[in-house]
Amino acid sequence: MVETATAALQRIRESIAAGAEIPVSALDELILMATESDEAIARSGLTAIFPGLIEWLNDSFTPQAAFYYNEIFAQIIDSCRHHQAGSELDQWLHRYELPDRPSLLRRFEQLPKVMNYDQFDRFRLRRVIWLSRVTIGADIAVTSVLMDGLRRALPDPDRVEMVLVGPGKLVELYGGDPQIRIREVEYRRGGTLFDRLLSWRSVVTAVETEISGLDEGEYLVIDPDSRLTQLGLLPVLPPAVESRGYRFFPSRIFTAPDCSSLGELAAAWTADSGITDSTRSFIAPPARFIHLGRSIADRLRKMGAEQIVTVSLGVGGNEEKRRGESFEIDLLGRLCREGWVILDRGFTPDEERQVEAAIAPWRRSGLPILTADEDQLPSLNRPATSKHGILTWRGGIGSLAGLIAASDRYVGYDSSGQHLAAALEIPGITYFSSNNPAIFARRWAPFSQKSQVVTE
């Protein structure tokens, strides 16, 4: 390797910050690392490309950053198709008449990026296929708003089936809506570069199956800037029908008057006849999760809880979103003085350790600390009563939604929990890191008047 991943990443970011051309040699070096058979080298390249470069660009929410993203990722796709392991990717790209990097960029520029209701017959529409944003928070903050907006614009929404293509865990959030069907497709965020790119095949297959038997005009594919298509760079419909059957929501550059958050922008994008004010984010968990949340809250209230706050300290692996252990310890102490805290233990060993460190001082102080999960509810039994305490909870996203729904408030970092609370219309406080651009907090603010954002 000519230079380290860190050095190559720095050169690229400096060029972008200066508005200059991307240093091709540095980008090629990162791609070469990311496609290495040596796992350690590949991981360093992937880390530089995705968190270091791609997420950095997409968190900027500027036309310039979106331009650089397209330039960079089109090069990544083109390089991978010519790799010895990329023959299948190359075949699929040729199938969609995309023989090279310029063709990828031209196609993206020509994508239909407005929701023009005059361009299709709303009375003929029978099925809308939504491409998941992959992360739960983004699907609630963006995809669900687009879905709600479109439903409100349809003359007879009950006759139009909504198919959400994405991770299976979406069933826990939308499985309670009989009009929404989840079509499971895996996107390996932690996989190799080829794993991520070739996830696209499954998306294409899913879309082909869903439109089979339908005539043009009876289906519509909506891409909310999805990672499944690498933010629109990869197609899911044949070129002959794409302009009529596909719509792309350009979330990173779209603007509208008096709109700041992605939720507001998504509502404006689907607006028809002044429906923006009523369009909202939503979830529809299966009833068992709502019942579970109520059961837990009822037990805590019987034990003496006057206020229940659900808290998540998860940051999705991005440590820059955290405010530190002392802040988390103090936060739990302040919230416990008001009542009981239901503290989500997270989904990874690191999040588990983070929670243990935050509750350790309060455990030593004698504050009641209970533990429960979806399979061990009896562990909640406690003979003594207390108005204050912490219940640590281990469970999936559906049970977390149920707990938030049964709580008086939600508090957490910028993560999926804030969007769950907004969709459930539960008052919430979200702590954003000052490390991100100011526009980042504005865009990812929960789409709810009951939510408060803290950035300092």
C-alpha cells in the first residue's frame, strides 16, 4: 500500500473542503484496501470509506457534498465491477445499460426527483414499493412520513398496498398495519464492500416480484435516498419504465419553505393540496409490543412510580454522539429523582458495558436497580415499593417502542429512540453532539412538536 487509509482519507477530505477535484490516487488506494483479501486491511479501507468519507459527506446536507458523494461512489462501483470478484456486479450493471462510471452519473441526474401527481393516475395505482433507508431511525423519520403523505394524497388509500422492502426487523414497527407488508431484504452494513454492493441484487429481485402481473401505472417505486440503491446510484427498474414507475426523494439537498427537519422536508415533498401540516411520522407495532409496554409500566406504577421515563444511551456505534460517562451518570440521577427510568441495554456488548458503567454508582448508592427482558418479565417482581429506581431492559426494537409508548417521556442521544417517541407522540429530549455541523441536528431533529433538541 502506498499510503495508510488515514492519510488517504485526509487527502480526500482536504480536497473536498477546498472544493477541489478528488485526488484519484488516494481514492483508488482506499478502494484497493477495501477490496483486499486481508481482513484487517479491508476493514481499514471500509472504515475510511464509509464512516470517514461517505457518512461525513451525507451528514453535511449540501449540494456540494451530494455531488462529491456521487462522484466518489460511482468510482467505487466502477472499480469494484472490474475487480476479479466483481464479475457478477458487472453483469447486473450491463443488464441495466450502465457500462461505465459516466453512465451511472448520467442516470442519476435524469432520475425523477419530484412527486408530481399529474404524472401518474392515482386511481389506477394498486401497489407502492418503498425502499427502506436500512436504519430504523431514518425509516421512521423519512420513509414513514413519505408513506403517510402519499396515503393522504390518494383518493382511495385503502385499496393501495404498501410494500416496504428492507430489514426483517421492520415487522416489529409496521407489522400492526394490515396495509403494509414487509418484504425482507438484507443489507450487510458490516459486510465487505462486495457484500454491500451485491445486496442490490436482492432488492432488484424483490421489486421485480412485486411488480410482476401489474401493468405500468399500477405500481410505483419510491426511493427515499436508500442505502439499498447506494442513495439512488443503482437502479431497480428497467430503463424503459424507470421515468414513469420510480421516484427518488433527494433528502440530502431537498429544501422547502419553513422546513428544517427531514420529516418536514419529506412531508413537503409529498404535499398535495396543502396536506403538509397533517402529514406525520408513524409506526404501527404489532399489538403484543404495545401490550408488553403497558404491562411493564403498570407494574412500575404499582410499585410506586409516579413518572416513567424511557432512556436509550445507544449511539449506533458512533462514539462521537456520546457526551461521556459522567454526563450519563448525572442524567440518570436527575431522571431518577422524578420517578422510574426504563434504561435500554442496547444491542451490542459495548452498549451493555456503557449501561453498566452508567448505573454502577446508583447501584452502590442503594437505588433499586431491576433487570428485565422480553423473556424474563417475572424478574420484575419486587416486594418493596419505591417511587424511584432504574429498570434495565433488554429487547428488540418493537418492545422498545412499546415501552416508549407507555412512558411519560423519552430521553436519549441522536438515535432511533427519538424518532420512535416522535412517531408515538411521546414528549422527548434528544441530545445531539456538537461535533456535527449545525445543519445535522436540524435535519435529524424528531418530527414532533413534543420533542426538544439539545445541542450545546
